[in-house]
Amino acid sequence: MLINEASARVDAGDRAGALPLLRAIVRSELLTDHGRASLYWLLAEAAQGVDRDVRKDALGGYVVAASVIDDDDPERHRRMQQARAALLALRVQEQALGTSPHAPIVVSSDSDADSVVAALDCGKAGAGRYVERRLPQALRGGDPSPRRLLCTENGDELTLWFSVEDL
């Protein structure tokens, strides 16, 4: 089966070799909603650091596929938050989203803002992570609030603006 071969390649560290197999399986019409969501998640994980466009598409696919599942699975909710944060982090890096108070990153809570910061990479080949320069203040509804970040790899600073709204 393709899924077994793809999974074996991911486990062996050949994530680039697993991508075509996983993408072929995603196009299958034989998947359940749970299976499709799980497969998108696996594809996003396999594409991390290998193919940014495939990762972005897989994360978006996961959000859509997981949103039609009607259950209270905490793991699915955690992955949903991670997928949304990773997509926002990609928009920060590609489109400078959140770099001014006039175009803040809209989140529903402090923990969503924390997830976006955790999903950002920095430095050479994305090996670093951003950390808060000081303890973040709680975000307030309404006005955008800044978070000042420092790259762990090279010391670069980044200020991101967040706005809390009901989504």
C-alpha cells in the first residue's frame, strides 16, 4: 500500500521521497473525513523543511478536512490550532503580516498568539526560533498590541502586532 511505503519513508528520514506518495493518496476518493484530515497532517509534517508550498497546501487542507469532523477530539483541536498558527506564521514570513498596527494578526486568544510565535522560524535555514524579549502582556480586545521578539539563532528582532477578536 502507498500509505505504508510513504510512512516508512518518513520514518527513515526520506521525507522528500514520501511527498509524491502522500500527495497521490490525498487525491484518492476513498478516504473518510478522519482519514483525509490525518493524511493532510502527515503530508504537512513530511513537507516541513522540504517544500514550503506543499506544507502550506497540506496545512490548509487539514484545516478544511478537520473542520467537517463533528467530535470533541482534543488532539484534533490541538492540531487545528497548530495548523492555523503555522499558516499565519507563513503569512508573516511571506507577506509581512502583523508587522504594523494597521495590519495586525487577528487571533481569538493569547494562546493563539503564542502558537503563531512558536511556529515562526528565523536565522539561517530556519534553524532558530523567536522568543519574547520580555513576558508578554495579555492581549486586549480592540486595539492591536505589540509583541517584541528575539531570534535565538542570530539575535534579530521582530515586532508583531496582534489583535484579539471573536473568530
